[in-house]
Amino acid sequence: MKTIAKEAEQYIKTLIRSGESQQLDFKFEISDAKKIARTFSAFANTQGGKLLIGVKDNGKISGIRNDEEAYMAESAAHLFCKPAVPFQLKRWVVEGRCILEVEIPASTQRPHYAKNDAGQWVAYVRVKDQNIQANRIQEDVWKGEGKKRGVWMSYGREEKILMDYLSENETITLSRFGKIARTSKLQAEKILINLILMNVIAIEQTERATYFRMRQINY
């Protein structure tokens, strides 16, 4: 039993040493299930991740106070996320303190929504160690991925302009594409969405802007 306890403690400490990231978040406590739901949404919508409850932002182990934390996690996933976000919860004892590990897999039912400060249902993505609101194009891509039918599109003037631009530049924004192609925002969005669904280009969202780039092909 001592060996198992030691391995468990080492496992958690290794996670903590790696620091908060795209797939790891620390929470001293869950005081608001609505706010923590944004992390559930972001992890599920992106690459999945782990949430350690009872760990401060600086990595110091504080432990949870009681089982209320587990109930709050359950509420965040099932009451304050739409659709509900599946997760696994494990309890670990580290340095004599109880820590909750909440593991959220990448979802196949994207987008998952959580409420923002204004009470609106929005989808979140995980960018580095932050949860940010998903771009509308990203949402439409997720919805398109959930449909069984294929994607059909023509290769016209606008598509050629986009491909020529990306052959000489690493990225492009929606506004830049619309400007050089002299097309409406709605049409530019539609073209980008279709090309993403066809795995021709990729979307990259940062805290400041959303970019589109040629998708790398691995042989």
C-alpha cells in the first residue's frame, strides 16, 4: 500500500511540476460551478485536459476542504455545460491532503457551451493556459464535423486567391481574405469553413485573433 501511495503522490507532483498549460489547470477550490464550467467547455472543445482541484496557481498543494468540491464539479459538467461534458474524477492524497483530479476527454459532440459573465451560452477553447471564447467559424466547423454528409464546393476565383496568398504567406485572417478577394464577410466565412472541413486549411485561434494556414500534410 505504501508503494501505491508513493506512486500516486509522485504522479500528482509530476503533473504539478509541469505547470498549467493547454491541457492542465490548477484550482485552489471550486467556489462557482458556473465559472468552472468554462474550463470544462474549453477542454472538451479542444484537446481534453486535466483539472487539479486543491492546488494553487503557484503549484502549492492546499487540498480540498470537503466533498462539496466534487459536487460542484458534477454541477459544472452537467448543469452548466450544454451539452453535458463527460469526465472522470479521482481522489489522491498528497502530503496528507486530498486533491481531486478531474479528467475531461476531447469531445466528439462539439461544441459544448457554458455561460459567460453576461449569462449567454458561448463555446470556449483552450489556448495555452487560458479559456477564451471560440470564433464563430470554429463553431460552424464543429457543427459541420457532426454531420454525416460530405462537403461540396467549387474552386473559383476566391479560392484561388486564398491558395495563392497562403502559398506565399504563413497565415491569413478573415478580414484580410475578404479584402484581397473582394468578397463579403459571409462568403469568405463559408469558403474558409468548407476548406477546413476538407482538411485543406487549418484554423488557429489565439487570445488576440484567429488565423488560417495551409494544413501540413504528413507522408
